[in-house]
Amino acid sequence: MKILPLISSRRRIQFCRGWTLVETLVTLFGGSAVLGSILTTGSAVTNSMAAILNYNDLNKASRNTLDVMSRDLRNTAVVTCLSTNQVTVTNSITGDVVNYAWDGTNRFTRTFNGASTVMLTGCDTLIFNGYQRNPTSNLQFVPAHTPAETKLISVSWRCSRQILGAKINTESVQTAQICIRN
């Protein structure tokens, strides 16, 4: 015959009852802390991913613009118009006219034989400068006085985008000096 220990009825009631108020508050506080840290981390990751995507988009557009612009400007014969926000070149062999212009607000366009293409959006600043080809003795380029004597075009731009409605650390700055070959 086995003898089972008898659990008193008071002990049995103690095992069956619910949580105390202190246990509930500690659990609630712990759960709130975990949930708060998850939400904060998720928000930071979302902002970081949005910034990275903006950087990638801006850099891709800037690289593409610089590639096309370098090709056009290097193979041109003469610069026909040059200002701080616009350059127009003509290829004397094919007769193609290419114009790059910044509208002063946020769009940078390329016009090739009358057909316009938006190269950059969100462009905050853009500056063209024309120089003669040969630098001085201290390696400074001499500014060109007329578009026809321009043999080196310096271009610099800054584009930016907004993250969740605010411009926060998402900008692309490009600077290049393109030498006209002809």
C-alpha cells in the first residue's frame, strides 16, 4: 500500500489562484520596455534604409548624368553658349546641338537636337565654369572670356531628397572638370 502525501486544502487553494498585482505590474512594465525598444529600433532602421535608398538613387542619377555629359562635352567641336546654369555645345562634324540647363529650382535637363530629357531632379545648386585648356605655372586654370575659347568645363552640383518630409543627411555632391578634346 502506497501512502500519498496529502496536500492540505489551504495549500491546494494557493496553487490555483491568479497573479498578484505586483506580478502583473512587473510583467506589464517588462513587456512595455521590450515593445518600446522594438518600436524604437524599427523606426531607426526604417529611417536608415530610406536614407540608404535615397543615397543610392542620387548617386546612380549623378553617375549617369556625368557619364552622358562627359561623352557629349568631350566629343564636341565648339562651345556656343556658356553661363553659370547652362552650356550649349555643337559638334561640327555631325551638326548635333546639345544643351545642358538647370532651371534654377530643382531640374537639370539635357536637350539633344530639340528633344529634352530630365537628367537630375532635386538639384539644389548647379554651376558651370569655362576655362582655357593650359593651366598657369601654379596649376590654376585660366577662365575663358568667350564660349569659343572654352576648352575645359567645370561643373558642380548638389542634389538632395527628403526622408519622411524632412531633408536629413541625404544629398549627393558631384564635381567634375571635363576637357574638350577637339
